[in-house]
Amino acid sequence: MTKFFKFVAIAEGISYLVLFFNMLVIKPNNLTLYKTLLFPVGMAHGVLFIGYVLLALLIRKEQKWSFKDFIIVQLASLLPFATFYVEKKYVKNA
């Protein structure tokens, strides 16, 4: 389960960055491509986000996270690049 969480954390971080890239770089230059990518990228990110949050709930006891650590792990899903940090610092024994 921990290996899967690590994979989802990295994939969620990448999907978040791709979503921002689509909004900030592609939208001003190519509105048609932006609209084409918005649904699949947004859906993938949404599914990965939900998976990240649920998997964090499931592996909380296995990882022996304190309440503070658990909140940090959950808040990391809202910040760009933060899931990469969580995957390196907080997830052990994968």
C-alpha cells in the first residue's frame, strides 16, 4: 500500500503541474488546445487527488504519522511540488 501511495503522490504532483501548465502557458497561446486538454487533465488530477487523500488516510497508522504530520501530508495535496516533498520525507518503508 505504501508503494502505491508513493506512486499516487508523484502522479498527483505531476498532474497538478500539468494542469497549471495548461492554464498558464497553453491557454493564452492556444485556446483550442487548452479546451481539448482541460477535461482529461482535470479528470486525471481529480482522481489522483482523491486517491492521494484516501490513501493517506489508509496508511496513516502504518506510517505512524502524528496528527501534525498527517495534516502536513493532507495539506501537501493543495500545494504545487509539496507531494514530492511528502513522498521523500514522510513516507517510509516502501
